[in-house]
Amino acid sequence: MKELSLHILDLVQNSLRAEAKCIQISVKDSVSEDVLEITIADDGYGMDAALLARVTEPFVTTRTTRKMGMGIPLFQMAAEQTGGSLSIESTPGQGTTIRGIFARAHIDTPPLGDMVETLVTLVQGAPDVDFLYRYETDTQTLTFDTREIREILEDVPLNAPDVLHWIRGHLQEQEASIENEMR
Amino acid sequence: MAKSIEELRAIREKMRDQIDLRHKDENNIRVVVGMATCGIAAGARPVLNAFTEETRKRNLTNVTVGQTGCIGLCQHEPIVEVFEPGKEKVTYVAMTPDKVARVVLEHLVNRNVVAEYTVGSLDTLK
């Protein structure tokens, strides 16, 4: 994966398959601590200790069509290559939290990439699921919460084409204001 | 932000009208993009978003765009399947946002399959 935002898009598919209703994605992007930390916390059906112990193996999957699951191992490899680490906590019936820590300045740390496109893609594919996104630098914070948008939209689905277009514009505006203040 | 929220409310009103239309249209086309690890790594994200943007710009309210898991031809991702009522499924392989623009115009609007992008055009499968 060329961007961490693509890993995020991929890892959230696991949360969706676990029938999560609310998925929190947090990115801590800190120059002062030299850390890029990605956390995905869901309220899906979680994993028991036996599956949890095996999910970082590449040929473990709950899918029945073929015996291959590369998402978590790829993310773990990417984090460990930079001297970082991966951790997963899960409680059956309550949810799963996966966290990857990268050394921000390490040459092998991929760029965060286009989080706007990842969020738009997630909302497009799972309009009934709530996504909470938080991006935090040393001085700035960006937040996005589909529950606020849902409240305004009432019965209109979040993946209506014009709504997705609005979400993209809204997120791009927020990203731009953060970048301007950082300069 | 206040202006932005007003825009969102306006979209809500517009969409309510369109949803009524959609139910009446028996000519619906479904486009599905493979969005598993293999698809995402190969570039499915910009392909999916190109489909939603192109169909929005052309106001193709009869087209729904969806996502699916691994289709099983990982080396040919990004893969897109097009389902038209009463017709055989069309599978496009190695898609890019540029190819999407052409598929939307020629296939979704003009109803001509772009044969050179389909799985049937692959030498290895002939």
C-alpha cells in the first residue's frame, strides 16, 4: 500500500464485516514525538482469544470463499519496518481496536495520503454505519462525524451522490485550513 | 460552515425528489467495484470515486455504485462489474479513473460495452 490512508480503508473492511455500527478512526501525527499513530476502534462483534492470536498470520480469514487475509499482516509489516508496532485488542460482543504506530520521520513510513478519499469511500460503501474521524497534529485537530451529517439529512442516505460530493468538499476545506495554519 | 450546512440542507431537499424517481425507474444499472485488500492496493479507491463523481455530474440517477470484496482475479484488479437488467454481467479489469470516464459515457449512457477493457479481452484467459 502506497499510503497509510489505503491501509485504513482496508482495515475498516474488517470492522464492517464484524457488523460494526460505529467506527472511530484516529490519526495522531506528531512531529515533536516523531510518531504517526493510527487507531481504528469499532463496536463490531469482536474476536475471541484464539482468533485474536492468529489474525496477524497472512492466511487467516473469517471469509469462507478463500483462505487468505492480508490486510492486518501488511499493516503490521509496514509499521514494524519503521521501528513501530501493531497492537490489537478485542472483546467478543464489544468490538475491536487496532493500532499501528509508525516512526514519523523514518524513510519507510508511507505518507498518510488522501484521507478525504478514504472517508468518502467508506461512507459510500457503508452509508448506515457511523464514522468518527479525528486527525491530530501537535497544534491542530480536524474532526468529522457522520452522526452530525445524518441529523441534517434526516431520511436521505449518506451515499447519495450529491451528499458524497458535499462531504468531499467539506473535508477538503477543513484540511486546507489546517495546512494554512501550519505554514 | 453555516453556509456549508445550508448547502447540505438544499441537497437533502433535492435528493428527496430524486429518490422518488429512482423507485420508478426499471432501467437501473448497478456498478460494483472490488474493494478488498487486492483491489485497494491496485487502485480501486480512485476508480470507485471516479464512478460516483462521473455519474453525479451526468445526473445518472438510474445508476447505483456499490462495493464488494475480493472477486478472485486479484492480479487484474481494480475490477468493476456492471449489472444491467436482462443482460449478462460485464466485468472490467485493470480499471483506472480515465477508463471510468469512458465506461460511464459509452456503457452507462450509450449502452455499448467497452470491449477492450473487459475480462474477455485478456490474452491469458482466451
